[in-house]
Amino acid sequence: MPSAIPKSSPQTGITKFTNCLLVKGDRLVKDDLWISSVTGKILQSQEVFYEHQATADRILDLGGRILAPGFIDVQLNGWCGFDFSVVPNEPSAYPKGIRQVNKKLIETGVTSYLPTIPSQKKELYTKALPHLGPSGKNRDPADGAESLGAHVEGPFISPTKNGIHTLGVLQTPTSGFSSLEDCYGSAHLSPDSATQIKKITIAPELPGALSCIPQLTARNIIVSIGHSEATFETATSAISAGATMITHLFNAMRPLHHRNPGIFGILGTSASPRSSRSTSPTSTSPSTPTFLSTSLSPHPKPFFGIIADGIHLHPTSITIAYASHPTGFILVTDAMALAGLPDGTYPWTNGELITKRGAQLTLNDSETIAGTSITLIQCVENFVNWCGIGVAEGVRAVTETPAKMLGLRGTKGGLEPGCDADLVVLGEAVSEDGWKELRVEQVWKFGECVHGETE
């Protein structure tokens, strides 16, 4: 384990990490890192020395281990028996369950996340959302992982791409934004609300859906395309309207087709694509493909979520997705409440059952995938090995990239001075067959070690 040099006096609340590899972009850089448990931030070493003339209370020699930003999971449905979609009758049970999730989740390296609610009736949102907003800055590091705001995955999604979402609760936003306000509650869509929804997954082809996107983004709410039958053209319109994310790419959406690539096709366009060859309606012959008369508006490529559990996607599909847009690639677990529990069959919302066999979860013992029970560090390990990339690139998909998607770069997901001192110390080994194994050895939250040994 990493060794510690005895503390000095007086106490400054400063910890210095040395003999470590820092994750910076797609590289591992040998350097020192200074953090403060007083401010909960990463420090500028020169400022510590020359301006404040402060010394570290503790110097940790990490023995060449990797020091990464804390992981961010932007799609987490539950953990260790607690489901964000189930509000018990006992008023204190729901917030108590969230606290338990926070303390258990951080042990896996996840220091912040978006608690996710799949499609439910509006009564559930009224009860749950007040507890799922951003955790706030004045937190005790011992509280564990923090919420960055809720992710509501539905109920405005396609009934033909519902996955395990119950058909009876799905809605169509025929009244535009007022449909969303009626479902979630207008207070939960306010940019100033403590219970603000951070991200919404919506199917853009539904009547009224496209008109909602600019109103959501104006409230600093991220719009993600998902559970959708959208064509390439409709998906492009959604991105042009302000959507910046795709929910679990490839899953629960129209598959890639060579004449209409659907949602995945957006990743094949350039950031400022040239207008495609256009043919006027009067000159278009019956044999002229529809896509030749489609004109593309410039738009940035969206971020997209990938579940690297070996169940939702083939490793080659993940490699293709990463190659198409590496700086938009975000690993998510889509973990359910069964994560961390023994194999077996468990009740889920709306009276259905989920069967757990290892990382695989299926609905009513069918072939319908019902999320997963994998950890984010396992997703990183799979991604690194399947795609033949470096550990730093793999870690970027759970740190820097999700932080950018959330608009939190400079606060989360990095090791630059001023970022929150949320850190993960990673051990690395290579098995006989060449597989890179990654393990979480320490987790730090706001400058304090909350998991693992430092002595």
C-alpha cells in the first residue's frame, strides 16, 4: 500500500501525493499533486510554496500508482438494494436509502453521479425528485458520493423502444413543455431549484418533443436522445435544437441501417458538415435516394453513453463508437438496485421481476436486458482491454468527458488546480493472458480519504 511520511506541525490540511502517475487527458504524467482538506480543492503547488509558504501535513508516496479524478456515473438507477424509482411509505426511508447508496457507491471509485429514474407515473416524481437534486457544496466527505442532479429517463419515450420501461406509464408531450411540467412538476424544471433535474432522456420523434428541447436547455437541463425510433434526420434536428447527449448508444433505438443510419449516424458527421448534394423536388426522379435531397445543418457531435458490460454491446461495437467520436465517449453503468447483491430473482417496480445472473439482469426471466450490475471500474477495465487503449484514455471516459457533458469541467473530472479534490488511486496488474486488471485502492472526497488505507 502507499506509504506515508509522518505529519508535520502546524497542521495545514494539505496532502501531497508523490511518486505517482497523474491522469491528464489521454496520458499518464509522473508528477506530484497537492490537495487541501480545508477547501476541498486541488492546489497550485507554486502558490502553496511561494505565496502561502505552507507545507504539507502529510506526504503520500503512491509507489508509482495511478492517481485519477473521482469517477462520474451519469446513469445509475440504484445500488446495493436501493432503487431510486421506489419511494417507501415511511418518509425517512427514502433519504436514508440514498445515504446508504452514497457510502457504498464511493467504494467503487464513483465520487459523483446522476441518480436515474426510468419511466414512472408523475406521482413518483413528486415524491422522489425533492431528494435527488445536487447534494450541495457544504458536505461532509464521509457522506460518500454526491448527486449532481437527477436524470429522468422517460416517460416521454417511444413505446416500441421501451426496453424494461412499463408501457402503461409512457407519455407523449403533445402539449409541449407544459406536458413536461405536468409530469415532473414545474419546480423541478427550474434552473434555480434545489431539486433541479440535470438531464432528461426523451425520444425526439414524439409529437411535441422537439419544441421542448430549447426550453429545457435554456434552463440548463441537458437533453439526451434515447429509447427512440428517430431517423437520422429527426436525430439531427434534435441536436440542432440543443440536445447534446445520446442515452446508452445502440440500445433501445433504431439500429444502424445503410440507407438511414439513425441516431448513430450523427456520430459520423463532422462538427460543421458540408451540406449534402441537393436535388430540387421537380428534378427528383423516383430512383433518387431520399438522403441525397437532405441538407444538413452544422452541429457539434453529441456526447454518448456506452455500457461496457459485455452484455449490452459487442466489444467491436464499442470500438467503432469510440473511433467515431473519442472525445464524446462516456462510460455508464446503467446499474440497477441489484448491483452488489447475490444472484437471484427480485421484485422491481410496477409488479415485475428482475433476474440477476452475475452482471446480467433480465426482465421477468426473459431475454429483455434490464440494466446491469457492473461497476464503473469494471467498465473502464473492459473498455481498455477491448479497444487496446491506455488506462488514461479509459479513465477519461468516466472523468473528464462526463464532466464536460455536465458543464462541470474545472470543478469535476480533472486534476487541475481549483478542481474538487475528488480522487481515485488505482492499482494496475497484467494477467498471464495480457488482460490489464484495474482496482480501486483509495478514494478521496473533498481532500479527505474516505476509502482505503493511507498508512
